[in-house]
Amino acid sequence: MSFEELPELLTIREVTHLLNVHPNTLRNWEKEGLIHVVRIGPRRDRRYEKQTIRKIMHHK
């Protein structure tokens, strides 16, 4: 699946694979205010906007 075919909101697992980082890295970035997270559902699961991840990928 290409990046363009991914949904607009990505799971933590999808993002860790795309950026090749540990899930805790994403959680720390969130705590530090470096990345915006969308919370969904009653469990408040994290989702990451595809446009945000695209920007990070281009700056690596």
C-alpha cells in the first residue's frame, strides 16, 4: 500500500512503521508538543493526521 492510499488518520502502529521509530517516541513527541494527536473513541486511542506525518517524513 502506498502512502497516498493510507487513511487520513493513522494508527500508532502505522506511524511507527512509516517513521521507523518506537511507539514511546511518538508518545514523547506528543508530551513535548512536537506532534499533534487526535484522540478517538471511548478508549481515547491516538491517531495521527497523514499530512503531519508526511511533513515529518520530508524533514528526516
